[in-house]
Amino acid sequence: MPRVLTIPDNLFTRLHTTLALVFLFMAALMTMFELAKQVIFPAVTIWESHLITIGFTSIIAIIIMSVPLSAMHREQQRSQEALMRQKEAEERLRNSEMQYRTFVESVDDSIYTVDRDLRYLLINTRHLLRRGLLPETYAGKTYGDFHTPDETAAFRAEVSRVLATKSGVQDEYERDKKYFLRKLHPVFDPASNTITAVTVISTEITRQKIAERNLEVINRKLNLMNEITRHDILNQLTVLNSYLSLAEEQSENASVKKYLLRSEHVSDTIYSQILFTRDYQNIGVSSPQWQNLCATIQRARHPLKIPSVAFEGAFSSMEILADPLLEKVFFNLMDNSLRYAGPHAVIRFTCIEEERVLRIICEDNGPGIPADQKEKIFTRGFGRNTGLGLFLIREILAITCITMYETGEPGSGSRFEMIVPAGYYRKRSGGQD
């Protein structure tokens, strides 16, 4: 609470002292003036002498008293103005505290503040109701007085993190078969900019947790059903292709053979599309992971039997945060190069780190992409094959905000450029470029 400003207690004491000094000074001055007047002007009558003395000393007294009285008046005015400003500040503080208390009491979350020793400083009604305690129960108590040693140790560790990092932290915990999200925020002293306390906001997330678990169960069931259905369809397509091949071999009619061959192509397309649904279903199922670029590209090229690819830039030490299907991104890029550039395709990867962005470029020596198709190639169903490869690539990269464009010159090979934003790439120490 700020110190209350009042009119100084010694103001009147100082005034009395000043008046006494002035009185003594004036008495001495009048005596000296009377003696000097009798010597210099002996013919002046006593009444005239008194009038002259009274007039002279009155003027001197007024001059002498005006200085301290004016100073005291100004000081009193300043004190009164300061007192008014303080009262206004205290009124604003009371209003602010009332608004803060109203906000704290109106929310459904538990809110409380503890000091560095985990001693309670503020607790809202919601938290008291949740714990089933009265307000006076918490007076002078610490967090450890109402929680187990393990809970207190975990909470103390969180508070220590806030004090060390000077930033908020959050964690989830379970109590009495209920789930809570706890957020801890530092409270700073404006004067010293040091943390004096920690405010805790605890939100019950039991319904959210139950919904998440139910959704996980539903997704597992759907995925299992899709896997079984997809497996059965692929088996039937394999059988169908076998029958079509046998029919084509045994048929002597050229027109029938032509239709049988087209039927096999349709069956192969269906087979590829079903495999695509398997890959697309897996996008975003697992959390993004930090993956080494060079190692991922090397794993992707082995099934394609590509002898080697060229690397330029800090590939061996660079990692990006991406969906676990990142390997399929590079597989599809190199597979496209083989399809369009042929068995003698030359594939080169370049890694360029710029300000707050990482560029990963894949180039080949194929025919390139016409200017009017540079965006169409990423749409589903566009292309000579299934038309799903580049569409799938963009979907996988978009999980972690990575974008991709085709920036090559038509007739001079394709050039696919991936742009990784800041926060989604890092350079591991110890890598050899």
C-alpha cells in the first residue's frame, strides 16, 4: 500500500519559530531605531517618533514575513495537490483490483498465486470449491500443505522452470480420475523486473481427453477396416489380372485381345489408386519427426535402383521437421525423374539456407514442365501415370508448413523447389558437408 501523503506535522512549529524570531528581530530593530532617531532628530515629538517607528517597522515586518509565509503557502499547496493525486491513484488501484478480482472469480478455471516458497497469495472461489475448502483454510499455507510430496515436488519443479526461464510453462496431470491442464505464468515486480510470484491457471480437460481417446479408438477401427478391405480388394485384383492374362493368351481374336489388354491397364490403375489410399490415409497419423535430409534421400533412392545422386550444400548436417512419410516425397520425385528423363536421368539435390528459410531443390535432365502445367501437375489425377504422386507430395509437406513449386525452364529439365520455414529446420553439429 503506498504511503499516505499529509500536510507536514512541523508546519505550524516552523511557523511559530519564524514568528518568534521575527518578533525578537523587530524589537531589537525598533530599539536601535528609537535611539538613532533621538540622537539624529532630537526635536521630533514622542508621538511623531512612535508613528515613524510603527510605519517603518510595519513595512520591514511585511517584507520579512512575506518570504517564509509565501514559501509555506507554496509547500502546503504542493502537499495538497500530491495528496489529491495519491487519492486518485489509490482509487484507480482499488478499481483495478476490483476488476481483477471480478475477472478471477468469474472464470470457470482454478486460479491461484504462490510466492517463491509456494505460499498461497491469492485463490479464487472456483479453486476453493474444487478442493472443498474454506477461504480461511488457505491463510498462511503452502502448496505442500494440501498435496502429496510427489505432487509438491512436481509443482516445485514447474515453478523453478518459470523462475529460471522467466516465461510461462504448462503441463497436464490427473487427479481423482479427472484431467487438468495447468499453466504457470511469472508475476514481475515493475520496479526491479524480478519475479515475485507465479500465477497458476488450472483448467479441467476431462471431456476433451475422453473425446480424444474415443476418436483414437474410432480411427483405429476405421484404419483396421480400411486395411482389411484394401487387402481383400488387392487380392481380388491380383486374381482378376491373372484371369485377364490367361484370357489374353488363349484368345485368338485381335479385338478381344485389345479389350483384354485395356482391361488389364484399368485393373493396374485401380491397383495403384488403392495403394494411394493407403499412403494418403497415413499422412498426419504420426507426429512430425526431425529427419536427416541426406539419409532420407539415400533410403528413398535404393528401391529405384538409382546408382547415385548429386548433393550440393549442407545436406549431411541438415534436418527438417516433417511427416514420417518424407521418404516417399523424395521417392516420388526421383521416380518422376526416371519416368520422364529415362534410365540415364541425372538427379541433383541442392540445399540452400537463407534468412529464415531453407530451400531444397531437386533437378533432373528431363524434358521439363511446360509453363501452363507448372501448377496443374500438383492436382490430383493430372499426369501420365496415376496422377497422384505430386499431389501426395504436397499433402505430406503441408503437414509442417513446407511448400513446393516447380521452377524449372521448359525444355531444360524439371526443378522442384521445397521451401522450409524457420523453426522447421535445423543444423546438427558434427555433420560433414
